[in-house]
Amino acid sequence: MHAGTGTPTGTKRATSALWFNDGSWWGNLWDTASSDFHIFRFDAGTGSWVDTGVATETRASTHHDVLWDGSTLYVASYRFVNDGLPAEPGFPTAMRRYSYDSARKTYSLMDTTKVNDERVEALTIDKDSTGRVWATWQQGNRIYLNATGTDGRYWGKPFAHPASLSPEGLSNVSVDDTSAVIAFDGNKIGVMWSRQVGDALDGRYWSYHVDGTSDTDWTTPVAAVLGQNSGDDHINLKRLGSSGGRVFAAIKTSFTAASEPLIQLLALDSATATWSAHTIATVAECPNRMVVMIDESTQMLRTFATYPKPGGTTDAGVCTSTGGAIYEKSTPLDTIDFSTAPKTPRVVDADQYVHNVTSTKQNLNSATQGTANSGALVLADVNATSRYWHFYDSSVGSGGAGPAPTDTTVAPTPDAARPAW
């Protein structure tokens, strides 16, 4: 359970709460007994979560973005503001780094540093080829960035994306816009953000920085999609391989007509540096809060999102922003087409709404990313009962109905030493 904190898996889908390491899935989950967040290990045999006792954040009502780079675990945690509220100073974002002992199968806190001093709607991190960790968020109606040194530890001074100073002001955004950052193509870090200010330049923008150049040296933003209502503040980014130039973004729009796309998959063509847009689900399907995952073994894109609950359950078919059930839609990487993809229920609570699905930044079943034979694991939240639910698919690929979703009730263990902040 997560009684004592709200929306522990985040709300804007930019962040990740899970990772795969040393043959096991791990998660950053709330521990009710000690009233803080801990590292938990997923026991695939029993379908349960085991508390390791290692604390990652003592503050309730925080959201987190978790990055595992193969040797070090990074956990960025921040106080969050709700929709329509501006960033608020005086609430530092922390990044904690953990080492991993494979013999003991435990994590140990290395250090804690401050990313910024703002309470924000969403903040994400990723690591470039030189060892620098980057972060992005929206503050003061601008897209902000910060980065560590090559030690991946100490942060510099936050700065607005330089496009805010251009005549078009493409990184000048509304109070409800968000951004996300991702490393790609072997030597680049990219940032994507929504722009909803109510003019002809509204859309979803993309810009990148070449590793080793000046922090403020970013490419001129290009619109992955353009036009009023084509953007919203929900986004989830993935890349194909650690050195590949292909990037995928699951995004939400603000369209309202039944036949228009409400969630889309944007795909970056590395050869032409252009984006294509593919409808995952229309307004009529009432989807919300989506993530995309790449299954490298089968070359499939697997998307998970909230849709109205299926028939035969309480409030079946009700379209509400409160939640519903988590469904999967999948498509081949090289022929993206969700129009005929089956919509398969993955997490359903017969009596309550499930929402806010999350998973890992890593690709599934990837030899290069250390997730070979990982299967797939997603985690979601039932706010009404303060319960986690998860769906675990041990098979490689996306075929079949898969195993049943599980109500994840976290069993508390004695409190562990808490990292200071």
C-alpha cells in the first residue's frame, strides 16, 4: 500500500519508477510503515514486492525519476505542483546515487546533491556519453535544463533553453507545459516539450545537444507535431538501443473531436531527422496517461495507457480523468500501425479506478541494455484504496492475453537508515 503519499507513480508519464538489474526487476515504492520511499525487489516467482530497506526519499508527496546505467542507480525526487500551477521556489529537487553489490544484491547510498530549488510539475533525468546527467523541467513558463559534471554528481546552475531568447520564443511555454530529456544516437542528449500558449506555433518541440559542447549549445527546435491542440503535458520517451538514432515519444494531445487522435506515437527518423505521427487511440476511445516500451527481441513497440474499464465491472465504460483500467496496444517497430492492434486489458480492479502506469527507461529483452529475458513489468496506482497494482509478462514479445494483473500490497519491514537532505 502507499497510504501516506499520493500519486506515487507520478502523473505526467515522463518519469520512470522501475528498472531491471542482475536478473531482477526493482522499483522505487512507498513504504507505509516507515513513511518514506524504499527500493523494492520484485519476486517474479510469487508476484510480490520485497522491501530491501534502502530509503530513497523521506518526503511524502514527491514524484521520482529513476535511471539505472548498468552500474549506478540515480533517483531524482521532487515536490510537485498540480496542473495549472506555476513552479514554486524553496523546494529542492534531490538526486541520490546508489552503488550495487551483486554478491549481496543490495544498494548503498553514495551521495545526495541538489538539482534545483523548485517545486515543479514534472522533471526527468538521463545520462550522456561523457557521464554527465541532465535534467529538464518547466519553470517560469520556460523550459529549463541543468547538468552535472562528468562525475555524474555535482550540478551546475539551471538555465532556460536558449530558444526562449529567439524571436519565436519556441521554448517559452504555458504554465501547464512539461518537458522530458533522453540520451540518443551515441553522443547526443535530446529534450522534447509541449507548447500550449494559444498561437500558430503551438505543438510538440524537439531539440538536442551534442555531448562535449557548451551547455547552452542546442539545435534550433523543430516541431514533431504543430498546431493548436496538438500538444498536452503528458509525454514518455524511449530510444532504440544505447547508440541508435531512433527516438519514440508517446504523447497526449488536446483534441476534442471523436475521430481525432488523443494519444499518439511520434517517431524520429534518424536518417532524415524528421518526425512522423501515428495515432495510438482517438478521442472516442478516451485514453489517457500512456507509456511506450521497446521490446528489442521481437522489435515491437508496446504502449500502455488508461482507458475506460471493460464490461462486467463497476463503472464499466465510464470515461473519466480519474482513471479506469490499463490496456496495452502494440505494433511492429518498422511498420508502425495501431489501427488494427488489439487493445488488451492488463490491469483491472473490479471496484476501483486504476491509473498512472509507469515502468522503466530501459528497453525490454535487450542484450545491450542488460535486460535480456526481462519480460515486461508495469506498475500502476489505485488512488481510492492507496494500492499499487502491477502487470508482469514473463514471456518475450507481446502476443496473447498474458498473466493476470496483481494487487501489489507492500509488506512493511523495519525502517532503514534514511539519507539526509
